[in-house]
Amino acid sequence: MRGRRVLGALLPVLLLATGCGIRATDVVEAGEPATVEVAPAGEHGALVYFVSSSSASRLMPVVRSISPPEGVGGGISANNRLGGVSAALYLLFEGPTRAERDAGLRSELPSGRMKAAVELSADGVKATIDIPVIGLSEAARQQLVCTAATARTADRTEVVTVTGTDGAIGPTHCAV
């Protein structure tokens, strides 16, 4: 009699343990992790790309207000996309703010003032800057390319060529 009680007590536990007929499966690959598109703050903003300290080459976009000093990029105005690209590059070379550094962002580009000449055409963005570009790390190159591409269009598909004092990068696309 005691065996029947034990069996009767174990039967519901065994039924629960079987999972009601649900079979185990392997992990189902569903693609890349979800991402959120961050668009510039209207015509007065730009996306500037910095390197995340949590990953050696992962770029993170930061929304910045376009308000560089007078004379940068031939004058900045809300309707001047050419000025927007120059301003975005200027902001990129300023480097991350203290708050951005505290959040783990950094730049692999040399900091400080730089001069940029930008040409927009059907072939994409052509930026000429006054620093060497050939020896830059891949992350630094992508910082330049992605910032220039998104300063013109928010979809990062723009073709970008960056010419420095020692040669050119591109034409290439933002890989982020």
C-alpha cells in the first residue's frame, strides 16, 4: 500500500517534469542583436562616432549639436549640408566630452584642431583633412567615414573618400 502512495505522489511530479510534451530544441539563430537608429537632431545636429572602451573596434554614435567656431567649414547654417559635414568632422576631432569619456567612449583619432575641405557630389562625400590618414587604425578610419557619411544622410550608405596629407582612404562605406 505504501508503494502505491509513493507512486501516486510521484506521478504528478513526473508529469510536470516531462514538460507536457514540449520537446527540447537547440538555440534558434535569429540574426544580429537589435539595434536602434539614432538620427541627428534635425539640421542642427550631427552624429559623431567614437570607439567604445568595452570593445576594441565597436563604434558608438553620439548626437552632437552643430555649433563650431566661426570660420570652420566655410560657415555653418541649418540648410548647408556641406557645412554640416565639415562641422561633424570638426566635432569628431574635438574628441569625446567628459561625460562621454566617463561612459566609456574614446577616439582613436588625434585630437585638436584640423582643417577640412568637403565636396559633396553624386559620387558621395569627399573630405580632405590636414593630417596623415594611411597609418590610422581601422577604428579611426571608420570614425571618419561614418561621421562624414551620416552628416550628409542618416542611413550610412553614403560613399566616402577621405584624403589626408599622405594619401586617401576609400572610396568606402560606413561599416557600422
